[in-house]
Amino acid sequence: MLGTRTLDLDLLRCFVTIAETGSFTRAGTRLGRTQSTISLQVKRLEEQLGRKVLARTPRSLSLTGDGERLLGPARQLLRLNDAAIAQLFEPEITGAVRLGVPEDFATAHLPSVLADFAKAHPLVELEVTCDLTLNLLEKFYEQAFDLVLVKREPLAPMEGMRVWREPLVWVAQDQLAVTDMAVVPLVVSPEPCVYRKRALDALEAVGRTARIAYTSTSLAGSLSAVGAGLGVTVLPREMVPAHLRSVVGDADLPVLHDTEIALIEAPGLSDTAHRLAIHIVEALERGS
């Protein structure tokens, strides 16, 4: 007979955070604790269970079989705990928030930002839509969103608050793909697209001829085309995958100006949506 065992939620939160970040150090940063405290909490959890949940070497960290079995229930317990706390102490932070965001920015920067908000406010229902900036703006003005993050030219006369600025680079299969090209083959999103316009304008400004070689509505499709050598594209520097080559403006391709992301709030924004807006701004400021 095993008897009754009560799991310590604080220790479970430490374990789940390590599993999600893949690192004691990153888990400590997220939880505001030192690495030695994180190690001690793992030790206490394993002593409480009488089982190893993490396999750790100087070069690797992974879940044991027991750790894999514990992870799902641990997450469920934490969700129930956080929802109960939210019901007691933040009952007003509820409802749905509709957020529109460009696909590439959502892929690179927003998952952890939104996950942190969802964990802090488990009664809020987030509805996130990815699309091209001009489509997002059109839907925003049709009252389809509470908040939108949109790409814009720096210092553009557009409403909203700048929350991110990042260098743009040309992306190619390799250096040979951009050397001595008489006509630059472009891999782009369909119109309207800020990056498409930025690429065409930059090439025209230096007298380079371009052609649209491949059009894709998805980031994955564009990256696959570039990886196959069908053309070059434009992306924020941090979005360039490891298997492709980022080419900062040189003799073959012109320098590209930075991209800017702005946050626009709908009139009459709910307190819950405004709370998300503040969270996004503060989180991106910390990460920039």
C-alpha cells in the first residue's frame, strides 16, 4: 500500500518550467530563483516521489520515463491551481481577447509572451489570428480584433504604439544564390505585404531588376522555396533559420531598413484586453 502522498505545487512548477525551457538556468530566470535553488527543488521533488524525474549530465538534460509520465498531470494540477487562484483574486480578468498578428512575428516572438499571460490569467480566452498586415488592418477596422500588431515603416504616420524594431536581411539558400544575378528572383507573400514592397523598392532604388519567382501565403512555404534555391526573400534577422544564409546588404543586394511593429488598440477596449496590451508591450521591451 502506497499510502497518501501530497505533491508540492511549487516543486511541480519548477519541474514543469525546466521541462519547458530545457535548462536549470533558464528555469531559474523565469521563476526568479537561483540555479542552486532550482537544483534543490528538483532534489526535493525526487525525494518526495522516490523516483528520478530528470536525467542530467554536463552536456544534456532530459526527462526520465517517470518524468515523462509526471509532466502531463503536473501541468494539469498547475492549471487547476492557477484557475482557482484567479477565481478568488482576479475574478474581473475574464473574457475573450481577439488579437491579430503577422505570422512571422507570431512565430518568433509571441508564443512565450502569450503563454506567460495565459498562465497568469487562466480565465482569459485568447483568440489569435495570423495574417498579412494590411489584411489585419482591414479586419481591425471592421471590428474583428481588440488588438492588432502590424508591420509598418519606421516613423510612418500610422496610429498605434511602436513595440518592436528589428533589422531586415535578405535570405538565400547560400552565398552563390545571390552572386552575379542579372535579375533577382524574389520569394514573397502575395500583395499586400510590407516585406514584398520593401524588397521591390530597395532593388528599384539601386537599379536592380527583380521578378516574382514564388509567392506563398505561409512563412513555411516561403522558407521551403528559398531552401530549394528558387529565389531570395526578406525576413527579420532573428527569423532566419539555421539552414539558410542571411545576406546583409552588400554589392549584390542593397541594404534594407529596419522593420517596425506597432500595437493598435480598438476603441472602448475592455480592461482584460488592455491588460494584455500592457503585458505585450512590457514583455517585448524586456526582450528587445
